Amino acid sequence: MKTQTTTIAALIAALSGIAAAQPAAASGAQANGVAAAISTVAGAAELAALPDGGWLALDKNALRLLDAGGKERARYAVRGKQLDTRSQSGGVLATLVDSNTERAVAIDADLVAGTLRLQAPFPAPSFAAEAACLYRDAQDISYQFLIAKDGQSEQWLLDGAERKLVRKLALPTHVRHCRVDDATGTLFVSESGMGLWAYRAEAEGAGERHVLALRQPYGKLSGGPGALALLPGGVAMLDAKGKQLYVFGQRDGAWQAQAPRALADAANSRALASRISGAGAAELLLNSEDAKHWRAVPAGLPAQAGASRTAAVASAAPAIVLPRAQTEPMARLGDAADDPAIWVHPSSPAASRVLGTNKKQGLLVYDMQGEQTQLLESGRLNNVDLRQNVLLDGARHDLALATQRDDNTMVLFTIDPNGTVAEAVRFPTGLEKIYGICVYQPAGGGLEAFVNDKDGTFQHYRIGRKDGTFTSTLLRSFKVATQPEGCVADDRSGRLFVGEEKRGVWTVPAAADQGSAMRMILPVGGVLTADVEGMSLYHGAQASYLVVSSQGSNSYVVLDADAPHKVRGSFRIGVNVAAGIDGASETDGLDVSSANLGGPYAEGMLVVQDGYKRLPDGPQNFKYVAWSDIASALKLR
């Protein structure tokens, strides 16, 4: 944060002299070179600086690839607008909107060969794009934002063989300009006549919006916003008349606006761009109202400041693993999917099943490809957990238990050797707002269950069977201070792990006769962000790990299941472009198994609930992740 704050402060100090700066007054070979280079792009309505010192210039007839001296190397005939670029291997990815067809256009600029190559076309648009901009995420995947005059907006996937819609989103009306800061995943949009907004560019998770500036009398912005340009550590914006320049940066996580700076030498500018000069300093590029003249003004910002900031963000980010498969979507919209449980087929791993709750319908059963095999309409089920080969009353059973929020019961399901699930019985609990559940198989045999209430109460039951009827017996009760949900019992160590959503992860003896003294092993803060949600245990040959859903950061924390419970790292589930599977976010429940489930899951698998289905938007579902991918990403081997 110190580097970023220094960056913004240096930028503002440099901008304080922009009003008096005149390109004609510049001295030295370098300054003359800048002035000469800018003059070569006269007539361009939009401009993008290239890594080799050249330019992409968009005028009313074409997109032109120019060398550092302004000589044309290639052109693509188009009447276009909304030019944006990102560096890539061998050159630059450029996107724009064709003003005649209203389609987005993606072009590869090869800086070595000096060519412009058109990528696969976008489908016919459903609206006319008024603004457009690029975004490249932490996976190095490129996306295009398209924004209509009435606020309709779409995010499209650019990578891969075909264009795919990621999501639709609602943005303000009359947005004329947008830019995305890849390092922080921030989408900036300037709403004509109103102000500048910062949105979350990442498609996964709930949308976020922050206001950076509003016009008078709602804020201090005079006349409304205009064009945007990114700067390391912040964003620059012209006012609607091109007479003032504003700079915004983050300090201690909050956006701050600096005092506006007059642009006497560049009055009525309508376009704004930025580049890093040969000396390594940031420059802002402004054009005149008639687009006949471009000029550079110093930003006084060392290029390495932005690089340091990007590196700091990357170093703090969780590892990224990709899903191998996903289930069919829920048959209900909204917040429906919640918690999965993995059932391992006794002889054929490929015939294993994943049980998943639908909080608006019942229990779903899926095969290893994610296809739904069963639906049991048992009502509003929340959490589910299971154990196999449970000895009760002289017979062995595979059993699952789920919480039912309509009648505050525990619902017991049987699972036959083919993976067919059936509801067997409901056990009343007396709880008022039943929520989470997990089951425990003591060393001495049998089955026990821990069920909790939103008020923090836990009830511990023994599940039995007598004369062909399943029974439940309350063994004890204990309580945490605030709302819990996720829990998991370690059959090997006899420990129960409990998630208190706003506070962290506790451990307590699983055996009823060993008391209920609780010990915090992973508090919220740092790697774990509230809400603390689903958790499960992976029992490997060398070590056992506890996996916890860190819902607030859309990530998953892995720590040793045994004391002192060392944290091994965290990861996110990213986009599998090749398979057309989106990432996962705001995960409620999860389950992990170390069993050999065949194919990519030979070392086990993780199943997580996905709170936001993208690529495209749709009802919630569950994502399958190979444990070997997690182990490699976190160096668990």
C-alpha cells in the first residue's frame, strides 16, 4: 500500500504543472522525439501506445499499425470506436467496435511481422455498444466488456476458438467510456452527466460498485465525466469538456480523488490515453477536439511503480486450479444449491455419485460426469453428509443425513450398492432454525450426527437401528457464540471441526464423553475471510488436510488436520476455457474424498457449490476438481 500511495502522490505532484506545460517548450532530444512521435498520429480519434514504441491509431477510416516514427506498417479498414489493447506474446491484442455493424472486433497486432490479423468474429449483437473495454484476469484470460446506451452490458470471453458470453450485467445509462485495471480487477465506467464509478470486473461473485466522483450538486465534479486512461496505481479522467484532468487512487482500500488540474494547453480534449516513455515515466496523451493534434503531458510516474504494484497483488493471490467437470444446473433459480457429499462406489469408481442439496426442492444425485441421475423432492434441504459401511443392528448400510429447514428435522437417506438414494425417515430435533450437519463414525462403530441451529446451538445424536427401524438419541448439546453452519468430524482422530461464520474454525472432541471444550485453530483474518462455510477432510497417505470455504474471498484454505494445524495455502477455482466451465465463487458447502475415483480423480476429488454460474449466466450448480491439481498448486506432495 505504501508504494501505491507514493505513486499517486508523485503523480499528483507532477500533474500540478500540466496547465503551464507547453509541448513546444520541451527541450532535449527525448522531448523533441516525443513531440515528433505524437505529431505522426495527427488525425487519429483514438490512440494506443505499443511496447515497441509504435502506435495503434484509429481514425475514421481504419485502424493503423504505425512504427515509432509514424510510418504505417499495416491497416485494417473499419469505421470504428472504443479502441483498447493488451500486450500478448509477439505483440498486442486490440479490440474495437465496428460502428457500421455494432459488432466488437478483436485483432492481433504482430509487432515483429508488422501485421494486423482479424480474430474469430463476435456473434450479432443484441444491442448497440456505446462503450467497450478489455479485461485480463489473474489467469491471463482476456475478456471484452460491451455497454449499451441504456445500461445493458455483457462480458464476453475472448480466449478459445469461439466467443462465449460470460454474463450479463447492469451498468448506468449513457456510459461513453470504460477501462479495466487488471491488477485490481476494477472496471471504471464514466456515466455522462453524472460521474465515475468503479465496479468489480471479475465475473465470479456478487457485483460491487463504488462511486469515485459525482457531478454537482451531488459531488464536486464540474459538468460530468469524459474519457478515461489507466495509470499505475490509479485512473485519470477528463471532464466532459476536456478542460480539467482528475486523478483517482486507492489508499487504505478506499478510493480518493485528487484536486482537479486545469489543462490550458489541451482545452476541449475528447480522448485520453497513456503510455510509459522511453525514460520509464508515465505520460498522458490528449488530443484536440477536432482530433487533429495529439500532445503528451508528463505524469511524473516511474514505470516500475505499477509493475511493483501488480507483482504485490499477484504474490498475495491464492493459487488457481481448474474444474474438471460441473453438474447440471439446479431446477430452481436464485440461491438454491448448497452442500454436496461424495459417495464412493464399492467396486467401480466411475459409478460413484455426488449428492447435492437444493434449498428450494430437495436432494439431487449426480454421476461422475455431472449428469443428474435422481431428484428426491424432500423439501428445503440445507446441508448433507454421509458415511459408508456403517454397522447398525447387525447389518451394514450406506447412509446420508441432511437438514430439513421446513420442519427442522434430520432426514436420513439410504444408498444402495448401485448408488440409488431413498429417503428413509425424519428425526425431529426441537431446533427453531436448523442449519448445518455433519456425521461421525466412531472407532467403536455406529453412526453419530452433529446438527446446528442459526443461534449457535449444536446437538449431538447417535443414530441407531432396532427391529428394522432407524432411531436417533440425543447425546449432548453445546453452543458457539454466533451463527455456525459447516462442520466435519475426523473419524481417525476423534475431533470435530466447527465453522463459526464470522469468527473462524474451532475444534472440539467428537466423543460425547470427552467434554465440549473448544479451541480456535483458524481465526477469520488473513487467509480466511468471512463467511466461514463448508469444510471437509482429505485423508492422504502421508498427511490429512482440512479444506475450508473462505466465502468472502471466493477461495479455499487448506490446513493440516492434525495439530498445530499449519496452513498449507489457499486456492481459487478458475475458468476452464477448453471445457467451457466457469470458476466457482461464494461457495457454501463442499466435500472432498481421497478415494480413487478414476480418471483425473485417481487421487481423489473436491466438489464445491458454485454461488454464481457464469459462461453463461444460469442456475447454481456444483464444480468437480481433481485433488491432484490442488496438491500440485499448493505443493502438498
